[in-house]
Amino acid sequence: MSLVEGTIGQRVWRCVRRALPKAARTCLWLLKIILPVSLAVRLLQYSGLLGQASGFLAPAFSLIGLPGEAAIVFLTSIFTPLYAPIALMTSMPLTVRQLTILSLMCLLSHSLPVECAVQGRTGSTFVGMLVLRITMSFVMAFTVHHLMLHGAYNAPLAITGAVAVSHSIGDVLVLWLRSSLRIALLFAAIVPSLMILHYILDEFDLLRGLSRRMAPVMDFFGLPRECSFLWLVGNIVGLSYGSAIMMEQLKQDAISRRSCDLLNHHLAVSHSLLEDTILFAALGAPWLWIILPRLVYAFIVVRIKLLVERLRANSMRL
């Protein structure tokens, strides 16, 4: 091994030193978005405005087999991480089918201000991702509502638990501070770890091998092979945590903006297959119904995106 490269330990330490400052900047950028949004949602819940807004959505939710109260869960999920809508679900009498439909909607449309901002900086547009994710939430819910017809799925599901209730502005602020501290600690642990892992894989030239092994999966979903590592990151830890890696690869020209855009369309519909599936399966939702519809529609969305690109390219030649 050459003196320039150094020992394995030295090379790993070099990766750590390079990764930490960039991870810190990414954490701060994410927290600047997350913390004000989470405070605003808690204030809207306390004021009752969120509950009033959900009343307008009740007729639309009846078309997908959900009670009107499910609208407030969906609205909450749009602005917060999944733990908030899960807490609300535990206070509602739901059937297995209703839980599955509502879980899928929340899986597609949670933390949208944060995650769409991330996708807006990595090849896509904020508005495009926002519209895609909310639209696909209802498309997927409508599909599963009509496919999940087995009698066992209509059985009541006993989900009960304590939901924190805010009786004053002081309660709101205390709950917000607690959740903010938990979020900050999660980001401080996960984002630097992912960034260090990315630099180590790059330093030891392991990314190309990973891309080769993942090539059949990428080909199947219509994604460029350079998306392999980011696809794994997005499906293991999700978009918010994986954003640091995606932005870093863009800066290094390790992936093109078009490839990121295609990957964003896939991940908008199907991401965090590991952790999020475990969360909702623990509540009683069948795990196959949580995974398969997302993968199927992620496949369809990317194929439609590729078809649109091809049609545009052909029209420009004419």
C-alpha cells in the first residue's frame, strides 16, 4: 500500500473527517425546516383548525373506505414524521383494511415539507413531488380499498393507546420541545453515520461493486444503475436521512440530476421499506399489503415518467 493512501485506519479516519462537517451542515438545514413545521402543526391541532379542515375531506375519504376521522390522521402525516399519525391511529376503532389503507396513505404523504424540499434540491421540483405523493396516496388507497375484499380484512382491529393531549400553550411547547430533541438526536446519529459510510464505500472503491450487484433490480424498476446505492439508502432509512448522501453524490458528479429525478419519482412512492413496514406491521397491518402496492406503483410511476421523456424527445425531433 502506498504512503499516499495510508493504512486502512488512516483512510477510514480521513473519511470520518471529511464526512462530519458536511453531515453537520445537512443536519442543520433539515432541522431548520422540521422544527418550525412541527411547531406549527402542534399549534394548529391545539387551536382546532386542523380538525375543522379534516371535516371538508370526510366525503373524499368515504370513497376509499375510510371514516371521516381518518382525514385528520392524513393531514397530520403531511406535516409530521410517521410517529404522530401512528399515535392518532391508536385512538381510532379501525378494521384491518382501514388500517392498511390509512397506513399506505401516510407512508406516501408524510413529512412532505421536509422530504419534498430534499427532493427539490436533488433533481426534482418541490411542487412536482408534493402533487405526485398526495395524488398517489389517493390512487393507492382507492386501489387497495377495492382489492382488499376478503372478510378477514374487515375484522375490527383493537388498537388502543394513550395519545398526548395538550390543554394549554405550555403543554404544546413542552411536547414540541420533547419531540424536537428526539428528532435532533436521531439526525445527529443517523446522518453522520450514512455520510461516513458513503465516503468509506467511495474510498475503498466498493460502490461500483454494489452497483453491479444491484443492476438487475435497477433495470427492472427502470432506474439507472448509478442509483443503486441511493436506492438502498432510501429504502433502508428513508428520504430525510438519506438526503445527505444524495446531495453529496450530486456535488461530486457521481450521479446525474436526471438519474436523481427518476430515483425521486420511485422513492416518492416507495421508500423506507424496512423501518416503516415494521412500524405498521406491528400495529396489525399485513406486511405484504404494505410493501407490494408501493413497489408496484413505484414501477408504474417511473415507467410513465420514462414514457413522457421519450414522447417529448420524439416531439422535439419533429
